[in-house]
Amino acid sequence: MEEFGTFLAGMFGSRAVEITAAVLGFVNVVLIIRRTIWNYPFGIAMVILYGWIFWDYRLYAEAGLQVYFLIIQIVGWYWWLQGRGGDGLVIVERAPGAELAACALAVAAVTGGLGWALATHTDASLPYSDAAVAALSVVAQYLLARRRLESWPVWIAVDVLAIGIYIVKGLYPTAVLYALFLCLATTGLVVWARAWKRGDAVRA
């Protein structure tokens, strides 16, 4: 029984703040998939907690990223309120090609520049991987706030890369959370694609 308890502690962690952030994140994504604006209170609470956690583990890019997430969560809440259909659910839209091209260039530039800065001027752990997650997450969160279907493939890429980082850093509850995020992002892509194809959301 003692060994089983040790196994659970290693897998799910012992810090209440990390477990709380993981639960908030899970609820947040489930509500996003359902296209309800009530995902945002959970998302705001989650990013505040993760900002503290990532700073403590010297993942500075991801710690700073939470500041952006906090801002875009608030802005996204407003955008989603303006983009709901008559059923109260957010309307799914496709991103224009020019917007996607700009996002791809931004990811490349931020990953290279931020990764170099972290590797050169800080004691950051896994600087380029950290920077890549940060860059992809910025783009994914922007696309999500804009209600773009294309946000989900970007989140899938974030989740795959992040799982590896968190396992290496021993953040097992967060690695488990991102494995769930990977499943949820895949589900989100399917659900949102169906909603977009149906065109069943009519503006109020």
C-alpha cells in the first residue's frame, strides 16, 4: 500500500497548486470544445497559477507566456461575446490564408529569437523547446480567441511538444494534463469542424 501511495504521489504530484491548475485547465478546455464563453473564468484562474509554477521551475518563456494568456483570455472573452449565435454558442470561423501565413512567420521568428535569448542570457532549462511551446501557444490562443477552427491543429502541436518537456522536468501532473489536452484538442478539432460544416449557428 505504501509503494502504491508513492507511485500516485510521483504521478500526480504533491503540490496542491499544480493539481488545482491541472483541474482548472481540464475544465477550461472541455468548455471551449462546447463553445461556451464560461470557459474563460476557469482559463484565467489556470494561467495565474501556471505563471507561478513555471517561474519556479525556471521555464521563463512559459512563465512570461501566462501574462499574455491572461490578457488574451480577457480580450477573447469579449470577442466570444460578440461572436455568438442565436443558440448562445460561439460561431466557428476559418482563418484567412494571409492570417495563417503571418502566424507561421511569427512562430518561426519567436522560436528562433526567444530561444537564442534564453540560451544566451538566462539559465533557462530547454530554451529552444521552451520558446517553441511559447510561440505556438501565442498563435494558438490568438486563433482560439478569434474563434478560428485552425486553432486546434496548433494546440495539438503544442501538446505533443509540451508533454515531452514536462516529463523531462518531472512535472508529471502537468504532463498528464497535456496528454488529456492532446485528446481534447483532437476532439475539439472534430467537434468544431462539424459545427463549421453544419453552419447551424445563426447570429442573434
